[in-house]
Amino acid sequence: MKLVETLKEDKMSRAVAINGSPRRQHGDTAMLLAPLMQGMIDAGCDVELSYAVDLKVKSCNCANMYCWYKKPGNCCLKDDMNLLYPRLWDADILILATPVYIPLPGEMQNIINRLCPLLEPLLETRGGRTRARFRKDVKIRKILLVSTGGWWEKGNFETVVTIARELAEDASVEFAGAVIRPHAFLMKQKGKLTSEGEIVVEATRRAGEELVQNGAISQETLDTISRPLIPESELRGVYNRLIPQQ
Ligand SMILES: Cc1cc2nc3c(=O)[nH]c(=O)nc-3n(C[C@H](O)[C@H](O)[C@H](O)COP(=O)(O)O)c2cc1C
């Protein structure tokens, strides 16, 4: 099984994307991540993609912060994080792409926990919060969140956005924002993108381009990506009709 796909090489900036959806390239998260990555590639960025479920990553369990206080920068666990670490070390942008799973799929959470060796074990207080920094040899300067959910409202993403933002702030890098798509499954009907779905996909491609070209994604683009596709009551009806009748 191919764990990492290199999509384009020999470009000026590099990004590593981790897709946490168990549905891999067939899922809603991939429906957003693929055009985003394409936009980044078109703008001249190298992008590498890994699916969290294809990586065998154990949960962080040494319980004594080995990677900080025993052997800084090294994790004592031996598994597929060793494939990911060198790529992360060398990336300018980290993209965490995930469905909302109250809050995260387990594989994605394991990977986030296992980022600890990338951090310098020196604590500082900034804005009243205890923070660290990425190690000097870690290039990551931005962390971007891409997330899809099934429910109607954007508020449903708050926990996942907080996790990604806290990670960026703990590591003292820029949180490059949250590309979020509520009720993402409605972008398709009978397996084909709807006209609204196409607008969202195009805006997501533009988001990737803007991130690389301008260093940031415009609010207008983010709003287009996350705009409502149907009224809330209608979506609730779609779900509630799925309940098996007794
Ligand atoms: C275990 C589980 C928990 C979920 N929890 C939420 C949730 O809290 N909020 C939400 O909006 N969607 C929730 N969903 C729906 C998924 O986030 C949504 O369908 C997403 O678009 C799936 O993306 P994927 O196809 O890339 O896996 C949940 C789905 C599963 C399977």
C-alpha cells in the first residue's frame, strides 16, 4: 500500500497534508482537500498527502514526555510516525484535513499527539498562556485546517478549529485558518457534484492558490466554501427520515 503520494516536486514551498477520513479519497474531506491541494500546486507548492488510516500510528503512551526530557526530538515509539517525521520536519505548511467526529477520528488524534517531538522542550508564557515552539530544525511556519461535517451549522466545527489553532499557537506558528464545509455530503447528488458543489470546489481550489500566492486565504473565499446549501430544517428532515421505523 502506498502511504505517501508526492503530487509535485521541485517547487519553492512544501506542504504536508494529512487526511484523517477513514473514507480516504472517496470521502467528503477529500472532495475539499483535492482541489485545495491542486490550487496550491498550481501556485507552485509541493504537496504530499498521507491518509491517517493507512499509517500505523500508536497512541502516545510513554507518559513521561520522553521526546522532551529523555531524548529531545525523538519519540520512543517505533511505527509509521517515523515515515512522517522527516516529511513534517521539512514542510513549510502542515494541513490537517479531517471530518468532525466529536471531535476527531482516533487516527488523526494519535498523529496530533505524536507531534510532540517536533516541539522544543522550553516553555514560555505568552499572552497568559503556556507555550512552546517548534524545534529550530522544523520548518513548518503555518498550520491550516480543512474540515467537513454532516450537520448544518458552522458552530459545529468549533472544537476542531480550537484544536488546530491551539496546536499552531503552542508551536508558535501561524494558524492559517479553517477551511470548513458543513453538510458537505450535499455537494454531491447521485455521486455527481451539484452546481453549488462545483462553486464550493472552485472556491476551495482558489483557497489553495491564495494561501501559496498571498500567504492567506481571503474571508470571501472561506465564506463561499462554507455557505449553506439548504435551510437547517430541511437538512434535519433529511437526517430524521433515515431513522429506522419500529
Ligand atoms: C463517528 C462519527 C461522528 C460524527 N460526528 C459529527 C459531528 O459531531 N458533527 C458533524 O457535523 N458531523 C459529524 N459526523 C459526520 C461527518 O463529519 C461528515 O459526514 C463528514 O463530511 C465525513 O467526511 P468524510 O467523508 O471525509 O469521512 C460524524 C460522523 C461519524 C461517522
